[in-house]
Amino acid sequence: MKSVDAHLADILATVRPLAPLELELEQALGGTLAEEITSPVPLPPFNNSAMDGYAVRSVDIAQVPVTLPVIDDVAAGSDELRAIGPGHTMRIMTGGPLPAGADAVVPVEWTDGGTVSVRIDRTVEVGNAVRHAGEDVPSGAVVLEAGTLIGPAQLGIIAGVGRRRVLARPRPRVVVLATGAELVEPGLPLGPGQIWDSNSFTLTAAALEAGADAFRAPTVGDDPAAFLEQLDAQLLRADAVITSGGVSMGAYEPVKEALAPLGTVRFEKVAMQPGMPQGFGVVGDDQVPVFALPGNPVSSFVSFMLFVRPALGRMRGLPAGPAETVTARVAGAVRSPEGKRSFLRGRLDPGGEVTPLRGQGSHQLAALASADALIVVPEDVTDVPAGAEVQVIRL
Ligand code: AMP
Ligand code: MG
């Protein structure tokens, strides 16, 4: 049997970072910058007020209280500004450009708030409540390095330096395609022998959470030809495809039957539990990676976490490796088959103790839904006593 590490290594050796594209800001969230972002102007671009108050020459209010004429109003966005002469003030709003001649802002709270003249009760130092041009970003400075993941704040600075588009690796487009003659859409009644399709929802959501644009394709039954037809239709818009079901040793295994003959997708036994049958390879002219995951709900989810998630990271141009683990103490004894790496469902408490859950079958979706960690038991360990240290993958 192939090891978990060898299978991941094969996958990471095959998938490539997506080519960068010019993305509109609205499309760029979750992308990875493929260029350095610099600011063409200083930020802020001009000296402006940090508060609502009065622009003053600080020497004019060295003695307080003092009452001075208010010669104008400056709102954010004001232009054609007059200068402030000796003994004058202007009412100014947050973000309003500091008028020439003024060197400080007196917050409105330290005045009587007058509009024709204003009584000022406190002195201020030069520069009080003034935001200076370039104090956030000097002109020409780099604000984001290539390789940066674009989150909300990164989008903010890209827009804040005036860019409409960026060169970035986009979120991978992932199509999820579940197979199984027994599957019924949730919301429709179950017939004899049928179950509601859950994997396609889990896997689509997991791919979304992993930074992909994920789409759920219509489910297909156990006919390899129908599967190939659906796969073909979906390939057009896919940077990767995840299938569920139809990869094990039985009959009616449409994914395996359809893809194995292509010669570009390998179906193997990986030494893990759950999730032993795994398929991976590329299909189509564009060599789109296909992750053919087993159908048992826990198996497909664990397979996603171990293999697909890192691969999506690589496609996004991010550092990609095995799922991260943390050390915990296991609250109860657990067992694991010899020669396989086990991933048992557990709950991790803040004190670093992980409790194995009841219902460790690979079909037991409810236990998975109440788990927040996978307890990893190495291949050469069969019995883990209560209180032992284990590695866990947080979910
Ligand atoms: P398979 O890998 O197709 O042999 O399926 C293994 C087990 O997983 C069977 O009990 C299937 O009914 C179940 N299964 C397969 N696909 C799904 C799905 N999309 N949602 C929930 N269970 C599934
Ligand atoms: Mg099946």
C-alpha cells in the first residue's frame, strides 16, 4: 500500500500554481498577488485633519481662553482653500485638507463650537490632530509583496493606492461531482435503498473554505458513460475536479471504470483509515487535476483535508504541505489498524486534551459533524493508551 506521505507528494508534484491574471478588485479576494503593489502617491496624499474641530495657527492660541473669528468651513473633499491669516481659524471636518497657514487642529470638544467666532479653551502643540501627507505610505513605497494572499485588508490597500485591477493568481475553480445510483437531492423524498447526497455539499463547502471557487455539479449515477459526459461538460470551467464515490474494489464503480482506462489517473490503496481507495491524476487537454475521493462521507472529507486542501494551496501559489498538526493528550484509549495511519474524530478542549468521539465508522457523518479535530495515529502504532500524547489536525 502507498503511504499517505507518498500520495500527497505525488499530488503536489503534479499540480501547478495557476497562471496569474489581471483581476478586477471585485474578483481578487482570495487571490494571491503576482506583482508587487506600490503607491503612486503619498498616503494620505495631503495634510488633513484627524478630527472635527478648528484649523488654527498654534501661536494664536498660546493664551486661552481666546475667541477668534471663523473665516470658512473645510469639509472632507473641499478644494479651492483660502489660507489662514494671523488670528483666524476655520472650522474643519475629519479628512478635510489642512488650509495653508494652519499648523494644528483644535478638537471641537475643546471649544464652544461657534460658527462665526469660536472660543477656544485649550492650547495645542504644532501638528495636533493633523495627519501628515505620506505618514501612512510614502510615495512609491511597496505596500504589498508578490505572493501575498489577498484578504479584505489587502484589497483595501490595493484600492487605497488607486488600483482597479491586480495581477494575481485567481482562486482555483473547483467542480465537485458526486456519483452514486443511491443518491437523492436533499429536500426530495427517499425511496427504498436511497440516501441523501451529502458529500457534494461537504466537499464544495470545504473547497470554498480552502480558497477555491467551488461549484457543485449535478450528481450522476453509476454509469461510467454518464459520468464521463458530466465530467467532460464540467472540465471547461474547472481548474480541478473533485469526485466522490465509485473508486473502490466493488462493481458499479463509475469513476474508476471511466478514468482508469485513460492511463492518466491512478487508482491506488493508500495506507490510511478512513479513506483507503484513492484516485488521482489529470484529464483533458488542459491536464486538469482530478481528485477521485472515496464515497464514504468521512473518508471523502478526510481525503479532502489530507490531499486536496494542500493541492489547492499549491494552485493558489501558497506554501503547500501536509495538514498542520498540534500536540494534544488523548482522553481515552484508541486503537488503529497495523500499517495504516488513522484519523479519528475527536473534540479538542482548550487545555489540550482531545476526546475521541463515539462513532468512528467512515459512514458516521454525525460524529464528524460534532468533531473539531482528527486524532492522528501513526502506521506503526495500534494501541494508544489514555493520557498519551498524540498529534491532531484541527478542523
Ligand atoms: P462508494 O465509494 O461509491 O462505494 O460509496 C461508499 C459509501 O459511501 C456508500 O455507502 C455510499 O452510499 C456512500 N456515499 C457515496 N456517495 C455519497 C454521497 N455523495 N453522499 C453521501 N454518501 C455517499
Ligand atoms: Mg458508489
